Amino acid sequence: MAERALWALYQGLFTTLNGANSLWGDQVYPDAAPAWAGQDYLLYFWTGGGEANDVVEQDARITLTIKAVSDSLEDAMKMAAAVAALLNDKGTQETTTPAVSAAPDWLVTAITQGRIVHLLEKFSDAVNVYHEGNSYEFIMGLA
Amino acid sequence: MPAHNSNKVYLVLDSMDVSGFMTEVGIKPSNTDVDISAGAGLEHEQTGAGLDSTSWDISLAYFPEAVADYITKIRHGALVMAIYGPEMNVPGKPKHQQLIKISSIDGPKLDVKKGAVMFKVSAKGADTPVVDMFRGGTF
């Protein structure tokens, strides 16, 4: 039985993003950031999709939102751009150096940057927190 | 008694099982009409059965690791022995086996939206079926 596609993707994405850029360092979190997380950090979570049914065997089209959270608009933008540079069009069928390994059961064959996520969160004392990122569609097939 | 909704088919082209690559397969049998109208004062056309024929639509997904194995089976103009089982190749279940001629292929077609790439194959029966599903043929 193959590993659940979403779990394979979550693990692979963490490996790719964790420590990949000094702007976020090892502050990469699936689904929700812990209370002690300091800024800046990356957050990724399921937004849509699942089994693609393009073929009879298992396959998947999963959309995740990956966003940077920072109290600096400039840093949030830089982080989002860095994530895009790491991931967009970096599937196994798109480059010889694919970005995300979903081994052993899955291949991430294509990664597509989608809609922008842009959000300003206002806190007391005129503190602004910026959320900046994109949705990404991950097309996956069994390895 | 449930209707049939499975996508688990059995499809063999020239001894190669391509069931796993199938995204769509359909067979369309037909029979030509023969006008047998005769007799004085006839007011309505009488139609008799002519020759049977089948046309096939087969869509196969493009699997990079395997495409070299099956692309030659769907070459336009190729005569291919096809075996089709809409309920797999389970004994007693419908079976159609016939030599078919590949008439045309649409694909592989790629698009910027990264849709699933496939071959859409049109074929036509090239000989009397070895096993005719529509005459009760089974595995």
C-alpha cells in the first residue's frame, strides 16, 4: 500500500523548505505555527485537491497554500519570491533537479505556482503582520 | 442489482496488456442498412441487415517510463489484435476479441496548464471478431 499522497508531500516539502533560505531558517510549519514560533516563518497547508483520477492507478493533484509570515512587508515578499524560485515548475517532469522528493512511493511530477495569497494582519500597538505567498498545485504519480 | 461503474477494464493490444494505461475505451458496433423494400403498393421502407462493423475509441495515458513499449501498438495504419473486457478478464464475463486497424491518433498533446497527456486512438474493426461480445462471447 502506497503512503498517503498528502503525507508524502508534506514530508517532502518540509525537507525542501527547511533551512533553504536564511530569511526563514528552520521555521517551516505544516498546517499551523506553534505559539512559540517567532517571525519570520513559513506555513503550508492543504487548500484543495486529492486523487486526480487521470489514470486508473493512484495519482494526485493537491493544492497547498505556502505563505510567509513576517512583520516586514519587504521580507514577506522576499520569502514568497524565494519559495516560488524553489518550487515553481520544479517537478520531476520539468527539471533534472526536482525540488520535492515524495519518495519512496510517490513522484512530484509537476509543481505549478497559482494564486497569490496576500493578507495584512493588524495587532495592537500598530503592529502589522504580513502574510505573503501563493497556492501551489502538486501533480503526483506513483513512483 | 448494481449497475457497472468500475474503471477496471481488461485491454490487450497485440499481446500487451495496456489496461493500466487506459483512460477511456469504447467499442461501437454497427450494421449497414440494406433496403429490401419490394412489392406493389408498398408504403414503408423495409430494411435488412447488412455487414457488421466496429469502431473503437481508446485513450491511453502517456506514461514516460512505459510509452516506448506501447506506442508502436497504436501506430496509425497498424493492424492490432485487440482483446477487450469491460469487467476484466474474469471467466464468464463479456469478451470481445478482434483484429482492428488503427485509423488515427490524437496526441500526445501538451498544454501549458499541465493537463494529463494522452493518446486518443480511433480504430476500426479489420476482420470478423474472434470472440464477439455482442454475440455472447465471454472469457
